Amino acid sequence: MIQCYAPTKDKLDKEIEDFHKEVDHVLTETPKQNLLEITGDFSARVGEDAGENDVLGKYGYGQRNDRGQTLVDFCAEHKLFITNTTFRLHRQESRQHYQSTG
């Protein structure tokens, strides 16, 4: 299990790039036969109605931001799935969650 928290939205893009490079390094060091779970907060909004069925479920929220696109691309590259898009949240709960995470 890999636990991580991405830099917040007020940080520079360089910091988020460095974060993804570090996670990428950890992934390459993880034996392929291991079951992999990455948990944490990537400070990203992946949006709804996305076409990346191999990466996203059908219950994203809002409009994708730049960091959301970075996360989707990262997950596609590493064959990962963003599981919190698999379950539908009540709209009020979703709105409060995404307002706090940006």
C-alpha cells in the first residue's frame, strides 16, 4: 500500500511534477506481482462524463482541472483505476467534498 498526499492547489506546477516523479519511482520499485493500492489525496478533479473507462468510473464530479488531467494520464500510464469515481455520492456531499479539495 502506498499512502500519499499531493501538494495543494496553491503550490507550483514544478512541485506537482516532482510529486508524480516520486510516486512513479516508488511504482517502478514495486514488484509487478504485488497487489498495488495507492491511497491519499492527489488534489485533483477528474470531472464527470469522461471517456477514459479504463481509468475512471462513471461518477466523477464537476469539470476536470489540469491536475485532474495529469492524474488521469498518470493512471493510464501505470494501468491504475481511480476507484472513488466508481460510486455515486449524494450531490450535496459531492459538492462539499470538491469545494474543499478544489
